[in-house]
Amino acid sequence: EIRALLAGRLAKAAAVNLNEYLVVTLDDNNSLSIIDPQLESARTKTVGMVPLQAPGADFVLAPDQRTILVTLPSVGRLAAADLDRHMARYLDLAGAPSELALQPDGFYAWTGDEGGARVHVVRAEELALERELAPGAGPHAFAFTPDSRQAWVLARGAGVLVAYDVHTLEELARFELGADVRALALSPASQRVYAARADGRVAVFDPAGPARLAELELSPGLTGFVLDPTGRYAFALHAEADQVEIVDLPSGRL
């Protein structure tokens, strides 16, 4: 009996499964696929699908762990897909919402505008538009302080970084970065914001100001800049040089 339950067969499912988890994929055929990776099946492990009105560009998991938010740029909508009911509801947004980020407390979802200057701030649970902001031309990237009090929006097309007060959604500071800004990251370990450029210079900002502090000097040809889960280390990718530089952020040491 135990062996049959652990096998993960759909016909022999436990009433309560403490080991269950699902994988959700954003497909190129206007849908989300729901996959049970533990199913014992040679043919398919897909246990459900949520149809969408158009191809999705970006998606995030909502705090309830049962809803996926998806941007649909071709129809100008944000979808909230219910993984239990296998259906979605929609919010119309101006422009072509593409990049998507959820702040740590899950209250607001932030969407960038594909090729435009808009950023939409949406109440995630209600799927309702709260405010439309204008940081500058995208594509956009987002970073948030761990307490969700500040949102930092990088408008790569305009070469601008803007800090917002999440409570009022008012602009706190605006910084000109120039062209070729590649990535944005916020480290809870160093309590700093980092904006990395292709020439290897990484601008460092203090959210407490907000203020611009200094620059890290890395090798030119930077194509990516991401943090480890603790926020202590940054990994700077130089794809053409086949190289990764690792930075200890609290000390700024390479």
C-alpha cells in the first residue's frame, strides 16, 4: 500500500501528500503547463494546462502558491492564472506589458512596457491597477528592498535608474547612468543597489539616501550581473571572454 502511494500514480493518489510539488512552464502556444515531476509515467507528467489569450512574455508565482501572473504584450494584458481551476482572469494595461516582478511582500506586481516608457503597478491579489509610472524607455528591470518599502526601476533604453517609495509610489531619486546598462540587483547583505554596465563599471547606491556612492571596476564586456541567494556574492558574466568574476559585495573585493 505504501509503495503504491509513493509511486505517484494518478489512480492511486493519497488524500494528503506532504511531498507534493508542481512545476509550471510558460509555453509558446498560449498556455501554461502544470507538471507533476513525481508522476510515474513514461508518456507524460502533465497534469493540467491553463489556456491564455496570447503568448506570455514573463511570469511569476504569487504568494498564495496557486496563482501565476503572466504578461501578455501582444494584447496589452496581465493574466492571473489559477492553477486549481485551470483558468485565467485578465487586466487590461496600456502599451505592451512584458517584464514582470513581484515585490517581496507580494502586494504589488510591477510590469515593464515593451519598447515604451511606462511601468504599471498592480495590486497582485485583486488584479487591479494602482498606478502608472514613467521612469523612462525600457526594457525595464526591478529590484526591491527586503521590507518592500522601496522599488528601484532600471529603464535600460533611457539609461536611467529611479527609486520609488512603495507606500506613496512617488519618485524618491533619479540617476542618469548612460547607455549600455545591463543589469540591476539589490543585496540585503551589503544593503546596496548595483547597476552594471557593459564596460564593467558597476554603480553602487545606498537606498537609505537614496544616494549614489561609488563604482566597482570590473572587466569590460560585462553581459550579466546576478547575486547569490544570500546577496553576499555577485557573479559578473563576460560571455565573449568566457569568464565570470565573483565579487564579495560587503567588502567590494573581487
